[in-house]
Amino acid sequence: MWWLVAAAALGIPLVITALPEFGMIAAGAVAAAITAALGSPLMLQVVVFAVVSVALVSVVRPIANRHRTTGPALRTGVEALKGRQAVVLERVDGDTGRIKLGGEIWSARSYDAEQVFEAGQKVDVIEIDGATAVVL
């Protein structure tokens, strides 16, 4: 019974702080409660608690961190346009121009104000500034 009380007590900081480690340790307490329900001695209950808790923290935590730090695999909106190639329709310089990007006509300007692209050239979109593609 005390192991279930410990698991519930560990659930409180899990909810308040949103740290998943508390949930993993609470799972260890539940495993120890199951061991106690089977009539195992206290020393075995403590060992089960420690092994399950350490195993969950050492295995699940790195996997969760890896998933949290990697970005989404699918880029949408403006982010999906960055890095794409476009074709110059009207001369592009540091101020104005037109390109065809993904089947649509966009206003464009060159990233380097001194660089000029003529119609028919292929350019790479490096960012989107409002409704203007910045190309290089």
C-alpha cells in the first residue's frame, strides 16, 4: 500500500512540473507495489523499485530528449519555400524582380544588392521577406 501512496505522491510533482522523470519513478513504485502484492520481502521490493526506475530514466529519457530536439520532418508555409529553386521571369536586382517559384509568380530581390539575375536564370530562395522572395 505504501508503494501506491509513493506513486501517487510522485504523480503530484509530475503534474505540477511536467518533468517526465517523476512519472518514471512513480512507475517504479507501482512495480514495487505489484511485487509487494505478490508477497515478496521488502528488500526485493526496493530492488524492483530501483531497477525499474533507473531503467526507465536511463532508456526512455534519452529517447524523449531526441524527439524533443529534432524539428518537424514536414516543413510547411514559408519554411517550405526556403532552399527551393526558382526561375527568374523579370530581371532581379537588389530592389525588384519577378520569379516563378513552385508554379506561382513571386516578387523577388537579390540577397546581395550588387548582384543581378536576368530572365531565364535559376536562383535559390534563401528567405521570404513578407511577400518577397530573397534569392541568391
